[in-house]
Amino acid sequence: MKTIFFKQRADRKKEIVFFNLLQKQLGNNRHINENYLLSSSLLTNPIDVKKVIMALNKDKKLSSKKREKTIQALSILPNNVLVAKSIKDVSVDFVIQNEKYFRLIEFHEKQHRGLSVSRLTPVFDVENNRYEIPRFAQRLLKDIWRWENLSNYKIVWWDWFEHYQKRIIKIDILNSNNKEYYLEGKFSFSEFLQSS
């Protein structure tokens, strides 16, 4: 039997629609209404801030205003940062587990591309010094960290899901590769990081 870890939130309606489809596709499963705790050893893997800034400078899919704001926010940071102090602060929306494998799925809603929430949130350097940056910049770093550090990881963008959900028979969610489901011409992490 497969187990799905997914902490439901009533305000994230699109996530719940995706969850319902996922449950239907997986067949016999049980739901645990909490986040799966990733290995804390993963947190020691820093993000290369210069590489992110280089990718932002080359990117053509985000608006120039959002790119500039993000570059400005990241410019105060040292070259390498840790995205969180505790692994509890880094979660994945859906974790599917059975005896043989784990599959990790992040459902990206607008805010992951919108770079719009400005309240200050922390990241840390490798000596554990705290830096406050806008939430949109921290979210970008966390999203990049997940893509670079998690295996069997999928990103499903909300607009791709809205476009294809009625035609989806089976997403290859259980394949072991990392994959991103996004609409052509829209921002994606897989393309963004190739440009750095």
C-alpha cells in the first residue's frame, strides 16, 4: 500500500484538487495529513548565490522588474547560503512512499513564479549567521535547493495542471527521475538552472 504525506490547507484549493487526482491515480493508499520530514543532513548543502544571480541575469521569462528586485535582495548574501536552520522549515507538498521508493512532488502555485511576497524571512550562511531577505527571494532559493538536492522529485505547476488535468490519464509521477511539468514559454526551474 502507498502512503501519501500531504498537509492539507483549506486555502490551497488547487493543491487539494491535485491531491484528489493523485489519490485516484495511485489506487489503494492511505493519507497522512502532515508534512514528511526530510533528512536533516540535506540542510548542509548550500545554495551558490552567484550562480542564482547569473541565472537571473540571463533569464528572459520573469519580468525585468522582478528579476532586478530578486538580484538586489540576493546581492546582500555571501556566496553560499543554507536555505533554513531546521529541516522542519523545508518541506515538500506531497511525499509518496511504499516499501520500495519515495517520490517527492511540489505543487507550485502562482507565488513560486510571481516573486511577490516581501515580508522578511531568514537564510543562513555556512557559519550559521542569519540574513533577512524578502520571502520571494527565500522561496526562490528553497525551490532551487529542492531541485538540486532531492531525488525522485517532481514539480507540477498550477497552470500546467489546470491546462491538462481533464486530459491526464496518468502522470509519470512514480518514475524515479526528476521532472518538471510546466507550460512551454513559462518560467521553469529546469530551464532556469541550465542557463547559469
